[in-house]
Amino acid sequence: MTELTSYEQLDNNENLEKYKEAGTIASKALNKVVKYTKPGISVLKLCKMGDDFIASEVHTVYKNKKFKNGKGI
């Protein structure tokens, strides 16, 4: 399989949609973590909360999608 350049990756609509969706998920995760940030809550707990949210969202979004190369970008 041939590796794509950064430009070729962004020029591909399927890849661009994955980048957009990843950005949306990351933004939602950050908003959730900020919402729960308060004195006394540990950074570890906040990180775990963000990681769990991202994993859940990614699973929900990509569980039924098939990609040409069988993986992400």
C-alpha cells in the first residue's frame, strides 16, 4: 500500500470527513472535562473522563463504517 502525502490525505473526502468528526468528538470531550473541572477533582479523574468519552463516541460513530484501507487515516 502506498503512503499518501499530507496533501493527498486532506484532498480525499473520506479522510476529510474523518478529521472533521474527530475534531467534533475532541471538542465535545474538552467541553465535558471543563464542565466537571472544579477544586478537589484530580487531573487523573478528568483525563479518564475525557478518554472514556472519546472511546465511547468513536465506538458509536465508527462501529458500522467500513473504510477502504480497513483503518483510520
